[in-house]
Amino acid sequence: MHGLAVAVATAALAAPAWAAPPAATSGTYTAATGGTGGPIANQLNLQPAATQIASEIYSLHNWMMIVCLVIFVAVFGVMFYSIFAHRKSVGHKAATFHESTAVEIAWTVVPFLIVIGMALPATRTVVGMKDTSNADITIKATGMQWKWGYDYLKGEGEGISFVSNLSTPRSQVGAPGVAPTEARGENYLIEVDNEVVVPVKKKIRIVTTANDVIHAWSIPAFGVKQDAIPGFVRDTWFKSEHTGTFRGNCAELCGKEHAFMPIVVRVVTDAEYSAWVDVKKKEMAALADDPTKTWTIDELKTKGEKVYAANCAVCHQATGKGVPGAFAALDGSPVVNGAKADQIHVLLNGQKSGKFPAEMPAWKQLSDTDIAAVITYTRNNWSNKPAENIVQPAEIVAARK
């Protein structure tokens, strides 16, 4: 056993197996992952590493398993040999002895050397995982029930902000007591409407937080998992060696729709990233309407229909009927048909209800015009006929104060 411990420690110090590089080319990596960027059917091992840190984690995992297997075979081999070779039936008698200094030194020194041999490479990797300095781009990821909000804080793309929702249609998911009406797609529950886009081989710092309960931002291929905690700011980082699409999920049980908040990161070339930034900023500028503008009811309804389809229909349904026992119906809702100030308050601050297990989250991240438009749309759609049937962006501005 002493020789085993020395071998373990020597191997860890002299030949760092955990430092093996990831797949050599993007094409090779894409083929290895089945082209989906997510888990593969019947996959028995970790996802192929797309970053150096993930590669180190993968190698560490294999290294630790080998060490544990060698110890298991050595210890149980000696034990079973002793039981068999020194059994009473062949004339052996139990020996009586105690206070062996050599044995006590051995069972102290040997485990210590084994632990050092395992801890040294693990510590170096963990320290590397926490080094978020000198990032090329910093992105804040905000977890919320049940979606992710992203803000590009530093680097190329600074100022870009969007919300990323599950894009798998409800017709594939079904509802309590309601079977799916559509065949499930290849990326079922791991696809979103707005992907995080980053350049390849650039250090990306992810700052995580949450606005309701604890979530966790996780991409297995990057070797990244970081909790997003309300009132706290945590951070992690990755540097993808390959272009492609990489998928993950919220990895912290966060409520009824926990399975419905995937994470999708698309890694592109520098030129493709610059083009995406340019398009995204133009889109944001087009959406940044003047909040003092007075809109017609038809303009607000047209815009509100798009906002509703992108952000609300997944829970309240396109028909406004909601999901019985889970999500409130907006068709005939007393809030939608009541005072518009109450509906504005719900959109900006969220709402808790003992009747429905899923709480209505706050939607402050939407623009003033988007909130005014979607409220106007719901108040003039389906069977709703409230007295106050139009909301202007200026009213949302005033309600935020």
C-alpha cells in the first residue's frame, strides 16, 4: 500500500493527466456531440469538453475513479486473500497482538499521501475555475421564474439586454391532465427564443443573480455551474475552444416550471459576433420607443399581440384561457377587466395567489411601451370589455416611480 500511495502522488506531480486538451477541431467536436449541443441518447459519460476547464474536470473525474478503483482492488484483494488463506479449516489460528508502531505509521502516512495526490490537481483546477479576472466580455445572467434575463455589461456588445424564454411550444409539453398534441422535437425543453451569443476563444465572465428564488446557471460542456441567489452576486467564466451551440438548464430546483428554463449559448467567430452585436443593437434601438408618444389603440393592440406571444402565451395560452389549476386565465379575468392601475401593478411587481401554484413574476425588464401594449391587447381581446381599455407608455413610466 505504501508503494501505491507513492505511485499516486508521483503521477499527480509529474504527469498531470487532467491537463489534456479538448477535441482538436470544431468539426470533430460537433460530430462528437451529435450536432445538438446538448445531451445525447444513451450517453454514459460526461459531455465532450468544449473548454479547457471542462477538459480538466473530465480528466480529474477519470483520474479519481482510477485511484479509487486501485485502492478498492488492493484493500479488498488483501482482505479476501487473508480470509481465504488463513481460514480455520486449514489449521490457522487467530493471532493476538496490539500496538504495532509500523502499522499505525503506515495507515496514517499512506492515506495522507493518497489525499495529497488527489487534492493537488483538484485544487489547481478549482482555483482556475474561480479566476474570473481579465475577461473579454462580462454578461449578467438573472434567473427568474421561469426564464433567464441577460445583460451584456462589459466588452463588445455592452448595453445589449434581452430575456431568454423556453421556445418549445406548449403543444409538445401538454399540461396537467392534458396530453401533448404535437410530436416532440429534437431539442425538446432545451431550446430558447433568444440565445446567448459569444465569440469563440474569448474569456466570458458570467455574473449570476436572481430576482425571486435560487436558480443555477449551468452548461455541462463548459464545465460551468454557478448558483444565482436573490440579493447576491456570484460569478463564473468560460472560454469555448469551439464554435457551435451549447445547451444547459437551471440546475437548482426553483419551482413548478423548473424544467422549463433552459440555457442556450451560441459560440461564433469574431466576425459573426460583431455582426450579431450590430443587428441586436439596431433591434433594441427600434424597440426603444419614445415613452411620451401617444399611441392609437390599434397600434398598441398590434404591438401587444407580439409581446404577448413572445412572453405570456407560454403560461396563459394564446386563447387567454390559462392552464386550469396552474396558470390564471386572462379571458374574463377580474384583474384584466378591472382598474388598469391594478393590472399595471401586477405587470411591474408580480402577484402571488393561493389559487394557482405558479406565481405571476414581475416583468419590469420589458420596455414601457411593451407593457402598455400587452396590457392594452389583453384588455381588448377575447371576451374582455373593461371600462378602461387603453394604457399609454407614459402611464407605465409614472407607475415605475
